[in-house]
Amino acid sequence: MIQKVTRSKNHPIQSTRPKPRSRRQKNKVVAGTKKTRHHRKPTSGGGREGRYNISIVQHRFHDAYHQVFGAGHVHSVVAQLNATWIDPDYIVIAIKRSELNRVKKYLQNSDVI
């Protein structure tokens, strides 16, 4: 890799290689794309930095999401959706993926679905 080297008054030789980004900077707007990294499970709720937990979303939608839902813990998001945003004839229910089959069987046996 070839680096551009510049000279300045205070430092005889100064590299223009970009500095490594800190963990906090990684969540900021991705350079030139107006997109941000959204943690699907918030780090404050135990969410990790892995790809399965990160969605790349438009900055304006990401900002709006956090304006409405705060940190975005799943139960508070669902409660707010049901109380404010969803047609009152419906209800949104959050089910852990690991529990989905058990819940489906229960609902089928109850003649709900």
C-alpha cells in the first residue's frame, strides 16, 4: 500500500492514512452514504456487534426510530406500536424465534389459527 506523505511546520513528515475508528465512531454515519448501523438488539440490552445484529439503514429512518422508540427494547417498541400506531382491530406480538414453533403449536391446538 502506498501512502501519501505530507510535510507540515510542526511535524517534518505526516502520514495521511486514515486513523482507525473507535467503537463509538463506527455507529455514526457511514462516510458518504447517509446510512447508519442500527443494532437490532440494543447493546444496552445485551446486543452484540455481530453482523446478525446490525442493519444498515438510512440515517433519517434510524434517527426517527430512536426519536419514537428510544433505545428500542422489543417489548417497549411493541407496547408503543399497539398503543399508538397499529389499527385497534389488530395487535402486534413479539415472539422469540426460539419459541415460535411452540407458540404455533399452542395456537393451532387452541383453534386460533
